[in-house]
Amino acid sequence: MGEKASLVKDEATEMKVEFDFGSAEEKREKIQQACRDGDLNMIASLALSTDGLLADDIRQEVWPLFLGYADFTHDGIKPANRPREDWEKLPPHKDEDQVRLDVDRSFVYYPKNMSPRETADRKKELSRLIIEVLRRHPMLCYFQGFHDICQVFLLVLGVEAAVLATEHIALLRIRDFMLPSLAPALDHLHLLNPLLLSADKGLCEHLSRTKPFFALAATLTLYAHDIQEYSNIARLFDVFLATDPVFPLYLFAQVVLQRRDELFDIPDDEPEMLHSVLSKLPKPLDLEGLISKALLLLEKYPPEKLSTWVQISNKSVLKTSRRAGPFRSKDRPARPDLRWAEQLLVKQAAEVERKRKLKEIRDQVIKYKPQALKIGVTVVVGVSAVAIGAYLRKGGVTLGWAELGKPLGFVKSVLNYFYRP
């Protein structure tokens, strides 16, 4: 069967991406040929097509390319290899206790049929992986669910190779989630409403009373907390690494769009019920259908056209890692700089803190506005009275009690107006 990529109408008359790269064996050969040719764009197309990169041995070569720390060489794909300090000698990270608590709850769904001893060993590997990354980049703030993402890299890439992958995804793809505040992550969610409005105005209006926080758990963990089948989450990571950091949000938007009928069965004045339904992924999950339609959604309504895109910080990973064109080519390598990403994280954290303080001041002003206004008027009136008296005395004018009573009566009436109950 020949190679083709086309748009077709599905049963619901919606447009759907259909990639046909032949059988699994033919597709594997095309991936290997694209690797030999150094054609990262073709590899990305293959990763987005049905069944993705097929198997972990291919992912072990391709994921480092997508993340930007491996290069095409005459001897094949080679990840960056430089001497590094022993991480165990680095200072402990402040979040290590929380890491251990979360790791104790890992490996629930996959791999299957592990013995208690094997599970314990895997948990030790996962804990060491996360702690190494945090110690090497102490400005990163651990969040609950990061261990789910790391678990996928550990299982696909192995213990040693997972470290570089985790560092790169933490700093270059989910950096906004690893700040001291969740505010930037919540900013991502505010892209959801204008996206739904563009795609389905009626559905968006139906959900208008429901805050978009129902998408937080899935997007924060790149769905690794919700997807229970190893093959499905590995396939989903093929897509996430081959596309922009904003794509997980578009995938969730497509999930919402496909639940239209179910959501309209729930009254729009029951936002708690709608939130409860939307916060859980439907089962079974048509993963391939969702991916293909979400890719079209991204193409049709890019984030730059969404009204809330301007509210996203210029330091956000959604903008700094947004690709304006195809992947880098063999002749135009562009390895991302983790130090640059660290600097962006520090600057964005400072920006978030400034916004928090300004909001705190604004809230205090609003809360105490009446009292502040009264105090301000009192000071202004008092100072004015003193100034007028000084001016009149300087001009040789002396006011008797009768004359003085008129301006004092005015002052009294002004104060009574602002201090009335």
C-alpha cells in the first residue's frame, strides 16, 4: 500500500486526518529511512499518524530528537553526551519528601504483572530519576503528577536515558507547571473557552457557567494520570513530543466537543455536575480519532487567534517553544539551551510574584476603599482649612466667630457626607 496523508470525511461529516503509511512493517521501514535521511519532519508526520511510532525501540531513538538533545550523525542518532557532576553530591531539593510520597503511589496501572520486588525496584528508579532532575535544576518546583510523566519516560527510555528526556520536557515543554505558583498553568486553561467558542458556539455558551478547571488534571500531567493503558499513553506522548506544548489543551477541547450530546443532557445551571463529568475522560477513549481531529483543530484555530492568547506571558513555554515552522532539518540543527530555559523560568517566577503582589494590593484597596476614601477626604479638608486660615492671617484678615462658623460649617457638612452610616 502506498504512502499518503489526506483529509477525509468521517461518519459525523467532520473532517478527519487520515495517514496511510502501509503496514506496520512498511511504516517501521519508513521511520528508519527518515532517520537515516535526517528528515525530522517526516518522522514527525509518522509519529502523528495512526499508531504513532509503533514500539519503544523506535521511541528510544526518536523521542530524544523531538526533545532536541540528540543529533543525526554518520553513525546514527546520538544523544548529547557530556560529563556531568555526580547528582548525589548536589544539595537536596526542597520537594524531595513530596516526591517520595507520590512515588509510593506510582505504577498502579502499568506495567502489569510485576512482582512486589519488581515494583519496589521500579519505584526506587523513579524516585532517583525525579530527584536527580530536581537537584540538577533546583529552580524547578515539583508538582503532584510530575511523577506520572516521569514514569512514562522511565518505562520507555530506561533509567539512564530518561534523565535527559525529563530535564528537557520539564524546562522546554511543561516549564509553566514547574513554577512556584499554578497561576501560569491556569492561564493555559483560559485558552479553552475561546477555542470552544470558535469551534462550537452553542456548546461554549452551554458551558459558560463552568470554569475550565476541569481540564487541569489531564493537561497538567500530559494525561499520564488518567490514561490507564501503557500503549495508549506511549502513543499519546509520540504526538505531544512531535507537536507544540499547547497541543494537550487542544486534545482536551476535542474531548469536550465529542461529548456534546452528553453535555447538553445536563442543564447549564448545574456547573458542578458539568465540572464533574468533564473532569473525567470518557471510556472507552477513541484515541486515534481524538488525535486526528485535535490536529485539525490546532490548524484551523491556532492559539495566536484566540482572544486570551495575549494574556499568556511572553516567557511562557507556550510562546517560547511555539514552532513557527517545521522541525529543524539535518542541515539546520538547533539544540535547545537548558540554561536559557532556566533563566526564563526564574524571570517568569518573578513576573508571577509581581502580579500576585499587585493583585494583593488591589484587593486590599477594594476591600478598604470606603475607609481609605474617608481618611483621604478628612486629610484634604483639614489641610485645606489650615491653609486657608494661614493665607487669611498672612493677608491681615481676622475672622470672628460668626465669619469662622461658615467655612467650619461647610467642613462639617463635607465630613458628615463621607462619614454618614
